[in-house]
Amino acid sequence: MNPPARLDAVVEPTFDIHLHDGWRARALVDEVRAGLTTHPKRLTPRWLYDDRGSELFDQITRLPEYYPTEAEREILLQQADEIATHTGADTLIELGSGTSDKTRALLDAFDATGRLRRFVPFDVSEQTLRDAAAMLARRHPGLHVHGVVGDFHEHLADLPADGVPVLAFLGSTIGNFYPDERATFLRQVAGWMTPGAWFLLGVDLVKPVDRLMAAYNDPAGVTAEFTLNLLHVLNRELAADFEPSAFEHVGMWDPNHTRVDLRLRARCAQRVQIVGAGITVDFGEGEELRAEISTKFTVEQVTSELADVGMAVDRVWTDRAGDVAVLLARLG
């Protein structure tokens, strides 16, 4: 069923809730048991973003060394009208929406076409989603804001695919996936898409290593505090006894996989009790915990990976400096 016709009055937001009480705790326990008892130790970056982590990441995006956020914003501000008119979409879906700050230029442009009927922000944080949905409903009278609380690794197929949707995955978030995870995710996107659907993807491009290292090892130490905050999350949520000062932030370039690795390196040998997960974890001196990766791409690489799952790139835009790219694709 297509979205309802637009009205001038504010439409009360609606929600689908796929993550219920206890989901986060269970998911964290499962991942800690698997990720910290293997070698190399690793966790996915979603655990970095508690309230403090989200605040720190917001600070990171404002640092002069950190280019991706403003570079992508430049593209969206310049190309939003073309994206809206070219796709003819009546539904805009944003994965990992948060406050939906980065898609407001898109919403304004889609709204101006007179075709936009529905905005679907998708995020793991229910309260953040509800706050953003209420604000956007007031800002765009007549727009149906339908929030989805879920994990896009598990609930992508539950997104609405009727009408003419654009699925936006911005912020270079896809670079946080390991290659096998990225391939699985793109297959899921292709499986969700209909012939009329579009996929709008933001990626960070390969560039000189010194610029990358400056962006992930800022002299103010905000990125280090952001990464170390992971240990505070584990201490609080799983009654662990990590001593954050016994670890140091390490941002390194991996040329074989064209990615930045953010890791926590043990300054000394230590044993950590993680009561909530029922495990004890030993760290050797210098042993590292992988907290996040950030892969850098070429346009040709992204185009090839999309083609592997049956999608064809229709448009590519970059910022003036050529730091990031936004690609528009559909089923090929």
C-alpha cells in the first residue's frame, strides 16, 4: 500500500519496535563472550555509542582534523534537489538515523517536490528516535514520520518497500563493517529492494595516510577518550573491572585492507573479570582489542561490490576536495 496523501496538519508519528526489553543486554553478553575469548579480541562499534560515546563522537565530527561529516554535508546540500527529482521518491528511509541531522537537507528537497509522503528513521535508540520523530513531524506538517527501532543487521527486511523508496545509509558507516559483514549487508539491501527503490550510500574515499591518521588520532585526545569509553560501557553494563588507564588508544592504518583500525592496547599484562558475561579475560602486555574499523574505498570498489549483489550505480557525487562520495544505486 502506498503512503497516504499529504495533509497540512501535523501527523502524529508512528513506530515499529523490534528491540524489546533485554535485547541490548543479551546482545552485549553474546558479543563479549564471543569477541573477547578469541584472538584477536574484537567487538563491533555499536557498543561505543552510549550517551557519553555519542556525545564524544559529536565532538569528533566538529574537530578540524575530522573531515567526513562536513564533506558529506557539502554533497547533500549541493545535490539534494537532484537526488529528490531524479528518484521521484515518495518515501525516504534513513538507517542509523540518530537525530536525523544529516538528512534534513534531503528531507527539505524531497518535501519541495510535493511527492514525499513518508519518512522512516531507523535506529537502535528508541528515545532518540521518538524525540527526532516528534521534531521532524512539526518541521514538516503533513509528513508521516514512521520510526523503526531495530538493528539493521537483523531487521532490514522489516522496512517498508512499497511506493518509491530511497534507502539512505550515510556517514560512511558501511566502512565499519568487516568485508564479510559488508557483503552480507549489501545482499540484504538488494533483497529488500524493489525495481522502483533506490539506495543512497555514503563512503569515505582512500586518501593520503597522514590525513587519515590526523583524523583518528586528534591532538586533543577526543578520539582516544571515545575509544576508551568502551571500557566504561563494559564496566557499567556487565559489572566488569577494566581499569581504563591500563589501556591506550591506538589508531593505525592497515594498507592491506585500506582501513583505519581503532584499538585499545593493554599497557601491561592483566586479568579482567566480566561478571555479567560470566567470563574472565586475560590480556598480555601490548595485546589489543579491536574496537572499530573504518574502511576507505575507491568508487570503483564500491561499484563492484554493489554489482556483486545485483545493484547498478546510477549517480556518483564527491565533495570539492574528493574526500568522500555519495552513490545512488538501484537494482541492475
